[in-house]
Amino acid sequence: CWALAYGYPCCKETTTVLSTDESGTWGYENNTWCGIEDLYEENKDDCWASLLGYPCCESNIVYEVDEYGTWGYEFGHWCGI
């Protein structure tokens, strides 16, 4: 799990996003922060933004962060980082 590299466990049941940063998406369970695994980890061609109908970014330049994730803007469209 990606969160282990930062000293935190992965969320076992929590899917509620409380925070998003350049490392990933964070939840909270068992009295500690935990990393929420990417829903498309098994298919690296997709990213979380495809769930919302947006493409994945080719770059990692952040323009906006909201409750869904980190957003970029490329080729005249919003995209997920």
C-alpha cells in the first residue's frame, strides 16, 4: 500500500476521503490516518478522475484540490492527477 511508505496503514473499510495531497487520498479509521487505495490500481491506464468522467493528466501540475482529488488542466480540459 502506498501509505506504508509514509508510516501509515491503508484503510481497510473506509472509503470516505478526508484529505488529498500529492501522495494520495487519505481517510481516517481506528484512530489514525490511513491511505485509501486507488480504485483502479489493477488498471494503470485509468485513474480516479475517470469515475467522474474526466481524463487523467499527462503532467502533475496541480491547479485545484477538492474533495474528489487533485486536478490539473491540459488541452483545454480539467483532468485528474
